[in-house]
Amino acid sequence: MYAKRIDANQNSIVKALRAKGATVRIVSQGDGLPDLLVGYKGETALLEVKDGDKPPSARSLTDAEEKFFVEWTGGILAVVNNVEEALNVLKNIDTM
């Protein structure tokens, strides 16, 4: 079994989310499960991190990720390409 590679921007996204008061757990394990489990103001979000500096073709979801996105019936599920998009998830929770 190989370790899952993390996107270059994942650490900065995690740091920014935590700075805003979110609880973040890195759950990158493959099989389509998104990279980050985020708790914020009583809500839970799953975030799939993609490197926004890469071309769109290199940021596409894997088959397993697509399957997870289609089958997920829980709460917030999003793809984020940068810190701003990740923080927008928290802003959306603020407006709930």
C-alpha cells in the first residue's frame, strides 16, 4: 500500500481553517474519502483539497472521489482549490 500524496496547498488550507476556529482532521486515506474533516460552529464539512496552481485536468476528481460525491448523503461536501475557497466554506456555515 502506498501513502496518499497530499496537495501542495493542503497544509496552508488546514492552517487557515484552524486560525478561524475550525477543528480540522486530515483523513486522507484514499478510496474516495475527502482529505479533510472540518468541524465549525456545530457543523461538519468534508473537504477534498485540489491544488489550484495545477491545470484543471490535474485537479479532476478520481473515479473513487466522484463515486463518493455522488453517493454522499450527509452534510457539507466541497472541493477546494485554495485557502480562499476553504474559508468560503466557513463563511457559508456562518450564514446558516
